[in-house]
Amino acid sequence: MQVEDSEAETEVSGAGPSGPSTLREEDKQIELLMGLKESFDWTNELLVELKESIAGFVNTDVDSTLKE
């Protein structure tokens, strides 16, 4: 129990060797993850648009073949 308390104090105070630098690393990781999420969202939107446009192309292509 005492070991956990001393670790918690070190993290909160930033007195440990990994105090401030750990926070900066976490911020970088969060920014990176947010960037990745935005990229995935953007890619997903593009894929949905592509799928819809392909579906429209296939439908018009089939219709024109049937008319001939």
C-alpha cells in the first residue's frame, strides 16, 4: 500500500524523472491519435462517396445495356 502512495505522489508532483516529460509524451500521443481518428473519418467519408458513385455507375451501366 505504501508503494502505491509514493508512486502516486511522484506522478502528481512531477518530482520523478518521468514527471513533466511523461505528460508531454502523453500529449503527443493524444494529438497523434486524434489526427489518426480524423484521417480515418475522412477516409471513411471518401469510401462512402466512392461506393455510392460506383453503385450509381453500375446501375446506369446495367440500364443502358438493357435498353440496347
